[in-house]
Amino acid sequence: MTVHNLYLFDRNGVCLHYSEWHRKKQAGIPKEEEFKLMYGMLFSIRSFVSKMSPLDMKDGFLAFQTSRYKLHYYETPTGIKVVMNTDLGVGPIRDVLHHIYSALYVELVVKNPLCPLGQTVQSELFRSRLDSYVRSLPFFSARAG
């Protein structure tokens, strides 16, 4: 099992942070375009799920999978979206995404007066702690890359 990449979006679709670990294939387009496509897809899926669900969904859209990867989604009440792509063997990771948001993003970026909100995260401490955390996950495999 492995982690491919992670996106962190604000409520307006701005990609605040992007990391990748075991991503084998690149999109072939500039990263900014990839971020727009990812956010647009998330917006559409979230809207589709909320409109088509036969029940009132408390958590809404949590994940989807293709034949090659699984996309995990976590949205905060403030509109921050954490998206992690993994291989198919990874189960639900809502707690992992919540930890990335609350213990890393909030503590190291939001509460840091030197980090301007609404802009790409420039904090090297955030980047290194995020990398360490993801590499420590039981489903992160060093052999996958």
C-alpha cells in the first residue's frame, strides 16, 4: 500500500499545499492546471453526491476509487479541503486527514503569525512535519516508489 499525493485547498479552490510521494505518472499539464482540474472535480462530485443521495448525508462525500487509485476527501467547517490519493488497499483514513488539518495545518500555519492565510503554505516546518507524518503511516510503503 502507498500514498501517491496530497492536496490542501481553501474554500475558494486555491491550492494551499501540494505534496507527492509515490506518484508514478504525471498529468502532463502545469501544476496550476492540475490543481484547477482537481478542485473542479471535487466541487462537481460533492454537488452530485449531495443532490443524488436518498438520505440526508451528515458527512457527505468521503472517498471514491478508480481501478488504479483511491481518493480520500475531508472538508472542514471552514471550507478547507484535504485530499489524499492512495492505492486501492488503503481503507478509510478520515482520522488521518483530520490530523493533517488539525494538528499540522492549524497548529503550524493558521496559528503562525508569519504564515499569511489564503496563500500557498511557505512554512518549511509544516512541510517537514507533514512529510514525516505521512511517511510514518502504516500504509505508507517505502518500497512503492
